[in-house]
Amino acid sequence: MTPIPAFCMPWHTDVSNAFQEILAEPLRGMLDIALTPWDQNPQTPLDVLDRDPGRPLIFCQLPPPPELLCRDKARIVWLPMWDNVARWPETFWAGLARSPACPRIVAFSRPVEQLARRFGLPTLRLRFYFDPSRFEPVRRDSERTIIYWNRIGLYSEAAIRRICADLAVEKLIHIHRPDPGYDHPGLALPERIGSTQVQTIRDFLPDAEHRRLLGQSSLCLAPRAREGVGLTVLQSMARGACVLAYDGPATNEYVIHGRSGHLFRSYSRTMHKWRKSLGKRWHRLTGRRQPYFYHMVGVGQVGSALRRIDPDGLGSAARHEHEQGYAIWKSGLEGYAEFLAGW
């Protein structure tokens, strides 16, 4: 049987295994899905459609091209990620709903589901969970270690200093691999923050090495304010590590504040603009040579609450909730396969 193509960025076949984890691997044995690197040339999926009009066409994060949406015979499924579409205008979703193809939407976060349903698009809501048995549980008798993949400079150095001090963190594993467009001097961290040793890793990490480093940590500092799913966070929760995160989708759909992790207060876009403007002005007044970089989580949002939390208890609760969530995820896989391929 010819595999169903799942068009995605080359990054998701060469580097990241995200869609392998949430799409291809869970449905193995039910559907044969081939992750297909795509340069967004519309002719590529059009050629597939012309050769086999009955075959579903899956798009992972990247939206289906307008040329394909015009074909009423096209069987299109799109897996949008909230971190990618958060600022797209609602007119885009309205256009999807009006298109002859009217694609199906697999929503891995609440805001994506709400947008898709508001415009009448056929929608399947899913919450992905790892199988916790794949991961060694956190060791509570080792040194307290926190891992932070510094992707966008979410936390200021002062915020990280406060977090490490309040939680008595002995070691910070700092993966310094910013997302495209975020490689800024303001993301660098010193070799020591207070009494916390900082191990900075700048090299590309294969998935196995990334899992090994996660296995050394009992705390995880979530890397981004918005996530499509957030696999680093979910792997940490599945192990029983305590996750500290910005209060934003989709992370806050898994991390329940005070029960299975800790969420830092979020601000409105207006408040962020005001804080950014104030920060730029102060940066100029103090005559700093380094270009200004705005961190969405500052020391004020960290506050003093971390001194009163029980990280080990929150981590244990996270693993327990992940076990329950994985059972629900697994029970819904047949419906997932039917939504993708049943036309």
C-alpha cells in the first residue's frame, strides 16, 4: 500500500522527531505515514493529488498551499501548531473554511481547536502523552539539577538566578541552541550563577543525547511561552521532573499550577509592549553597549513563591498524571487514524 505523505519542514525529518512522536509512530500498524520534507512548492502535493486523487494529504505545521485548497477533490488534513499560528489573522481561518477542499484540522492545543471550530472546520482535539515506561524515573537522591534549552531567551539572567537560588539548584544544564532569529548576546549565561554551576552545551544534540541530559535533571525550565505540544516539557513530566513554565498554551494545558508543576504569571500583549519599551529606555540611559534583548519572564514574575513549593511532590504528581493521560491518548488512536484516512 502506498504510504500517506505527511508534508513537513526538512527540520522535522533531519533534526526534530516531533511529528514522528505525535503522528507516524503512534499510528504504525494502522496507517503507513511517510514524513516528507517539503520546500513549500505547491506543485509537489498537487502532483501527488493528480496521481492518486483518493489519497489523503497531511500537512504538519506548514499550511496546505492555496493551489491545493482550490481542489474540491483534495483530502487535506492539517496539524497546525499554536506557536506557529498564534498571530495569524482570523481571515486566514475563514479562508480555509470557504475553500473547496475545507481541510480537516487536528488540534493539539485548546486555542487551535477554538479557532478551527469557530469557523466550522472539521476538527479532532487530541492531547499527546508519552509512555512513561520509556523513561527512567527521576532520582531524588542526586544533586538538584535543572535543565533549560535556551531557545528564545524567555527568562532573564536575574530570573534564572532567583529560580536557582530559591530552589537550591546545584547545577544548571544550559542548552544554548536558539531558534532561528534568536541568536542574541543577551541569551548567553555565565559559568556560574550564584552558587549554581552552569554547564553550557552549544553543539547540536541528537535525540538520544537530549534524553540523556533530561535524565540527569529533576527540574525543567520550559523553553518557550507558546508551544505546539512541548515535547521537552512532556518528557520531563513523564519522568517525574518538576516543570517550571510560562503560563501559556499548550504548556499550561499539561502543567497544572500548584499540582503538577509551577507556572509563572503571563502578561497581556499590551503589558509586554509597555515593559519592553521601558526596558529599552532604561538600557539606553544606563549606556550599555550590548544590544537590548527583551525577556518575557523577569525576576518580578518569579517572585518568592518558589521557596514554598515542593518540587519533588509536583514532579511525582506530574508523572502520575502523565500515566493517566497516556492511557487516554492510547485509547483514542483508532479515532485519530480514522480522522486522517477515513473519507
